[in-house]
Amino acid sequence: MSTTVLHMSTTIIFYEDRNFQGRSYETSSDCPELTSYLSRCNSCKVESGCFMVYDRSNFQGNQYFVRRGEYSDYQRMGMSDCIRSCRMIPMHRGPFRMKIYERENFGGQSHEVMEDCDNMQDRYRMSDMQSCNVMDGHWLMYDQPHYSGRMMYLRPGEYRNFRDMGMSNQMRVNSMRRIMDSC
């Protein structure tokens, strides 16, 4: 199987104030600390591509997936504070594959996943998912069934536990979706 990651033009513009007001900062790549450029960030516009935005520095805290469009107020995205960092999501064409585990450190029941799942409990009969190995593609995990609630972005790699990614112990993965080439 071959995997292709395409790096197409991506652009996001951050604004200090809501409704695209105040000073702005434009980027086409990851930014671990937006306060280096703006005193705060309360709105953004995605000109092209897809990004994850975070309410803490270094890609930590609450996450929100943004694609081409306008986001006039960080609170409408479910952020508890202003946007503090962002990660560009490269377009992926090819297979999507990950192995999910019931317990930390790849323990307990496991399943290989290659498609979206709107309800983990119904499909896999797993009480919880606490670690995974993303082999191909980029994925969004949600703490509620049917792709709702808090989000967590996973790119290819091993995730021994989700606390290492800045998520709270209370977050449970209840649905997951592939990030397709629609960015």
C-alpha cells in the first residue's frame, strides 16, 4: 500500500479580536505559540487547507478542527480560552488505518480500523479506548457518539495514552472520523 501526503497551499489568518478585528497574523504552517505574534487570538479565517486550533500553547488543551471558512468567535468553537496554537493538517490520499486499544500502552482488547465510526461502543463493544497506533492517514476523535463533542487530532504515530497529548483523564473516545482530502 502506498500513502501519499500532499502539501498544497494552506493559509490561516488569526485576529486579535472577535469578528476579524484588530491586528492579524497569517501562517501556512504549524505555530506552537501565537502570542509571539498577537497578544490574543479570538477569531480566524481559513483561506485554504485544514488546521487544528488549540486553546493552549504547544498544541495542547481543547482542540477544534477548522477548514476553509470564517470563525468569528473562539467561544463558538468550544474553546475555553482564546486560540493559542495551531497545527496544519496535510492532505492525505491513500489508505486510512489505525489499531485501537482498550487500555494504555497498547493493552486490552484491540481492533484495526480503516473507516469512520460513529459509535465505538456499538461497533466494537469496547468500554474505552486509551491508546492507538495510527499507521496511515489523519483522524479526528470525538468524546461523543456521532462525531460531536470535544475533538482530538491524531496524525500517524503511536499514542500510548491520551494524557501525553494534553487531554484530560475524563475524555473518552466515542466516535472517530478520517480527515479526507476535502481540505
